[in-house]
Amino acid sequence: MSGNVVELLNEEAFVCEVENDNGVAVVDFWGDGCAPCKTMSPIIEELANHLTQIKVCKINFANATELAVRLQLMGLPTFYLFKNGEQVASFSGTKSLKEFKTWIYDQGVLSN
């Protein structure tokens, strides 16, 4: 895993790194044995390297089931976008790096 991607081990880490943060964060909910999650893993690494002004985090669904319920997680992988600790948008499934970056910019949390 890249040094630019923060691995969140549990809900407490999520609260500290994302909800209590005053920046922009993308959170990747993934799971063991999830083929689309494995497909997205290198794209998440690239995203972290290209958009260094945002925090990119990953959390294994198995380690945060209560958080997943709170966020209304419906499938894996699911990506949540936060700004100043508030959820702005989410999507489930896969995207190319270009599509992922466009999705982030389309939410108005970053300027081009």
C-alpha cells in the first residue's frame, strides 16, 4: 500500500482521520474476496498519488460493520467523499482513474 493511502483499522480511526478532519477525504470500503475491490486497489493508489490535496483512506468492511450500517453501505466496493467531516457523495462499483477524478471534481469539493 502506498504511503499516501491511510489504512483505517476501525471506526475510531475513521472518526479521527475523516469525521474530525477539516479537509477533503475519499474513503474506500472494501472486503476480502471482493474482485471489484481488488480491481480498484491500484486505482486508489494512483488517485492518492495524483490528488495529494485530499486524504485517501481504505477500511475493510469486516472491521467496521457498525460504521457501514451508519453510512448505509449497500455493496462493495463503496467510496465515500467527505469534506470537513461531512459526507458529500458516494458511489459503489468501479471507475477508471479519470472517471474517479472527474467524479470528485464534479462534487465541487476541489477546484481545477
